[in-house]
Amino acid sequence: MRSNPLLVELRKLRESSKYAVAQGTSSNLDKFKRYLHIERDVEIYLKEIITGANEVNTAQLILVCGNVGDGKSHILSYLHDKLTDEISKFIVHNDATEAHNPKESSNETLYKLLDGFKDKNVAASNDKIILAINLGTLSKFIEEYGAEFQLLKTYIANNRILDNELITSDAFDAKSNFHHINFTDYHLYVLTEKGPVSDIVLSLLEKIITDNEDNVIYKGYKDYKAICQDKIDCPILYNYEFLFEERNRVIISQLIIKAIIVYKEIVSVRTLLNFIYDIIVPVDLSVLSDTDYFDVVEKMQAAEYIANLTPNYLFEHPELSSLFEKMENLDPCNSRNTSTDETLLTLVNTENTFHIFSNHISGKYLQNMENKLEKGKISALRLSRFFIRLNYFSNYFEKDYLKDSDYDEYLISLFHYNNHNITSLQNIYALVENAASNWNGDPKTSGKVIVNVGRKQTKYRIFKDFEAVPDIDFLPQKDNTVLHRFTQEFVISFKITNDRKPLKINVDFSLFKILKMISKGYRPNKKDNNNYVYFVSAINMLISQNNRQAPLYIDEVNVGKPVDYKFSKSAFSGFKFEVI
């Protein structure tokens, strides 16, 4: 009986595989897991903390914080091999996998475990614990038992562990009983002045396709090639070899980064490995028996074969996972331009469709495709979509129309913002101030804003003086060329009259994009007001300050003058209405 050795080895990447999950409490990484391991910055810092905490005699609690599946347990398992002597001095507890008593809650288990770190016990304690804990669990624990753990609670607050606004140092402090490493501060990618780069994604993809004696997947690939001997066209084979091209790996990594930034997708290392499996192995083929597999592949028609290739499959299966759902939104078919439309028109009307493909797309994407792309074998819609997607992979780095200029600008600005560049900070404040003054319509004059009062009507517009005063904490500018730890959105503050607490506004990519549109003349609609209700609320707070003192200006729209009347409060507590 024939089998697919490549498919057998690829299955080790799946979330459901026994190879996917590490315990973290011991060294349980097999040879393949160790091969896939990629040293991350978070691991380097964690090593330093464990080594430092091992050398002091006081109670030491190391919080390894993050989200589900982000690699905490994997790294701890890996460090059991690398820091065998040091880590043996600690109790290693994983809040997601351990319970002292099945009848008690995770909080109750933690309460017992951390007895030596209660305020009344910590000075005399010499407990050493490494606690891998999700941020949600940590938050609930402090909420329930914080009264007895005030020192720990203060440490968490001072270091903003539960706050995504400010990133603090997690370097080892020998005088402290508490230390932490926060996986949420270490992203799947880094920022550079030319854009984001994900060495983690690229390294994993490269490891999976590299000819290495420890890479059982590549060995399975060679065995499968020997079985096939180029006699059958197999989508899994095409998809695996598709990753041989570095540009394809880079583009896929950039799409994953974009899903994280644009849609706030949480991508863990475990999720990433499962995603790589899914873009190589179509779901319909993954469930076939060895006998059925070859029968299905040998009888596969052109349309089905094309549908199962990574450039298509990547964007057409939102049901597979949340990340695939975001890929559907990032489908290059969703962005059209005149040049591509003209080519598509020619494509659907020509008899020699392969000729059109070969004129625009690199030949390495079209091997063994000529007979499959013959007119009539694939619908016009499927043919057009396949062309757009192959064109995206083939020409992404050469054609500017395939780029997203707002997205690129956001990331470059974010890089400079995290480097405390004053010009970048000034630009984002200017965008927000402009949007605040124009959200309800263009006042046609500087220093004023339209006020919404009562029922919407077209005869009059009400204005008031408007000034948004930034509340800026100027930090020393940094000159980092690569940022490993950073905030993924802008956080800006404005002073509010008679209020000690400034108004903070978080600007993520979605809001940034509409701010850019407003700067070019776009007028927000009802849907925008619903989608950005928190920003509208912030605008209203900026507009409404000084309401009791600020004069109102009234414009008769049909007259066409900027402002016709002024309604103000006089110095003698009366009101004055005058024609300007």
C-alpha cells in the first residue's frame, strides 16, 4: 500500500498533534521540537532572570506572563535542558495544566502555591517559584486575593504588567522578590524604519523546508518525490515547494503581520505551526486514507487542483481558523486597479489564457500549469482570481499598486513613535486634531468646530472655538534601528480644562486609516460614528470643555458666509446675541 510520507510528517505541526504541546514543568521536548525551536528575545531575558534569581537567597517569584499558546511552556521546557542546574532550584508551575486538587479552582491552587509570597510571609520565605501564567488568570488572582498580596499587587501595578499602554524594563533586580517577563511585550515581529519583519515566522518556514538531517518533514518530502516520480500532480507537493521560494515565505509572513496589526489577531507559535500545516495540506486531502489519497489526487480535475494550491487556498477558507478568516479579508482580489482590470478583460476573452499568465507572472509559479489553465477547464471567475493572486506573489516587491500606502505609513510612523521621535508624535497629534475639528463637518475656518445640537438640519450651523491642547510627556529620543519591544498603536493625551486627568486616545490602524481619509476631505457617516464610538466620545469631550464660557457662532448656510451671528455670555452674567 502506498502512503504519503510528506503528509505523515507534516501532521506533526498540527495543534491536535502530540508534538504541539509542551508542559513547561519538565524537559519533554523531542528531537523534532528541539529542531523547530527558535531562540527569541523573550527567552534571552528569561534566562538572565532565572540565572540571577538562582544566585540570591531571598524568596524569588518569576512571573512568566502572556496569552494562551504563545510559547511560555515550550520555552520553559527548552530551558530545563539549557539551565538544568539553575531551574532545578525552582518550583515550576503552569497555571493552565496543573491543579493540586481537582475540586479547587485555579485561584485556590495559586493561593496555596504562593503562600510564601504573602505580605506576612515573604520576608522570611526562601521559596523559589517560576509561574507561567496567562494575564487573565493573573488579573483574577490579584482581584480575589490582592489584600494578602499587596507587595505583589504593587509590583504588578508599578510594572504595568496588566496594562498594554506602557512597556517597562523586565531586567533582573537582585533586591526584589518579584520578577517578570511578559510575552505580550515581545511580538511575533520587529519594527524597522522600512517596515515590520518577522524572523520567527521566516525561521519557522525555513526550518520546515530546509534539507537538514533533523528535519523529518524534508525527509518525508524526498521520500514522497521518489514515490511520485513526477507522475502525478499533487497539491500538497506544489504547496510545500511553493515555500521553497524566499519571496513567498516573506509575503506570507507579511500577511500574518498585517492580520495582527489591522485586525488585532493574536497569533501564537502554536497557532502559527497549525497555520503552516493548513496552507500546505488542504483540509479535504488531510482526512483521506492512504488508499483513497492517491486515487483522489490522480483523478483530480484542473479546477479542483487549482483551488487547492496555496495562492488560492490561503484566501478562501475562513472556516479553518481565525487567522484564515483574516486572510480572506486581506485577499488581493479585494483590491482592484485599472491595469489589472484591463489584463483580466483580455484574459477572459482570449483563447490562449496561459499566454496571458506567462506574460505577467514568473514562470516558477506556472510549472506544469499550461494544460490546467486551458480555456474552459476553469471558470472565468476562478481563472481571474488565480491570476490576481499569482500576480500578487510574483510582483509584490516590484509593483507599487500591490502595496497598502496607509498601512506602510502607519508602521513607519509607529517605528519612529516607539523611538520617541518628536516629529512622528507631532504628526499623529495633527491628524487627531484635524479629525476632531472636521468630524462633524468642515467649519471652513481654523480654530472652530461644528457643534451638533438637536435635530440635524441644513439652514444653520453652530460653531464654537476649539483648541485641543496636547498633554505630552517628552521622552529621550532613541536611535534603535530594530525594535523588539514596542506598543502596536499610538497613545496620545490631551489636557481637559478643570480636570486633572488628561484625555487619552488610542490610535490603532483602523482609526489611523479614517484619520488619513478625513485629512483628505472625507466626511464620516453614521456607520463611522458607530464603528468609532470611543473616538467620537473623545471628540465630544474635547469640544464640550468650557461650554459655560465659550461663545457660540451661528452660520446661515445658504448665505455662504463663514459666521453670521455670535451668542456669548457677558461679564455681568447675562447673554449677548450679535450680528457679526
